[in-house]
Amino acid sequence: QVQLVESGGGLVQPGGSLRLSCTASGSIFTIIAMDWFRQAPGKERDLVAGITSSGSTNYADSVKGRFTISRDNAKNTVYLQMNSLKPEDTAVYSCHAVIETIAPIPSPYWGRGTQLTVSS
């Protein structure tokens, strides 16, 4: 069984910074990729940033230059460093991972999400 647990959300003033983390645990053989998504009330869930096992990254245009995704493969953990935060960044941020377990088939897993609120 695989579980993803996020942490690090909270209330931040505009222009502030925060770092989210997500750790995968369980019967993991290989983590193919880890990603961060976000969803605001009444909005669709959108990809914020992603990183592969080789270290390749991609970002949504709205966060380029402000957010940085990284991972610690030894700890099965992905981080999202968020700088210069804006009110429009307010959302529930969820961790997503594509993982191979005993079965040689990559499967998607989701964390429960952590709330980020950017407000004065």
C-alpha cells in the first residue's frame, strides 16, 4: 500500500514564501515522477510543477520564476518552494506521484492536500 502525505501549508502575506513537502511511503519499487497540483474553490485542478526521477522539471506559466520543485530520492520526498506569493496562488495543493510497486505497472497516487492561503 502506498501513501502520500503533504505538509507545510498555511497563511502567508502577499510577497511571502512557504515550502511544501510530500513524502511517499509503503510498497514502493520506483517513483517515476512526482508533481504538485492545486485547486481553488469552483476551479479545475491544475498542474503547478512536476519532476521526474532524473530531475527534469516543468512548471505552469503562472508560477515560473517564483516556484521551485525539487526531490530527495533517498527520502521519497518532493518539495515545492514558493516565493513571491500572490493572492491568486490560494488553493489546496495536492501531491501526485506515478509509482511502480510489486506489479510492474506505473500507477497514480494522490495525497489529501494542504491548504495555502495568501492574504493580507
